[in-house]
Amino acid sequence: MRILAIVNARAGLGDAGLYEFLRVVGTTGAEITLRFMVPGSTTKELVRDADEFDRVIAAGGDGTVSSVCYAL
């Protein structure tokens, strides 16, 4: 399984278990690609090839999740 994770590292008060979750999922043989929202990047750029992945994870706040959903 190929997973694309779009992460807004500035959202929230920490990773909220995200990296532990990804570590566990990775041990099942999943291929995980992490992309981080940084100043100057657009969500559309980050999900440009999302159709090549089996799953997309959006990690951040409500704004992160809604912008990823909209771009998809």
C-alpha cells in the first residue's frame, strides 16, 4: 500500500501520535511519503500526484484537512 501524508507541522501542540502511527503502519510494509506544508508551498502542489497513492492522510488542524480535501 502506498500512503501520501500531507503534514502541517505548525498545527496543534505536537505530533499527536502521528509519527508513532506512521511507524506502526510502516512496519506492515506500507510505503509512506511525507510532504510538509511550508511557507510558499501550495496544497495543490503537495497532492499533485495523489492518484498514484492508495491513501492520503492530512495531518494538522481543520484548515489543513479542509484544504487537502478541497485540493483532492
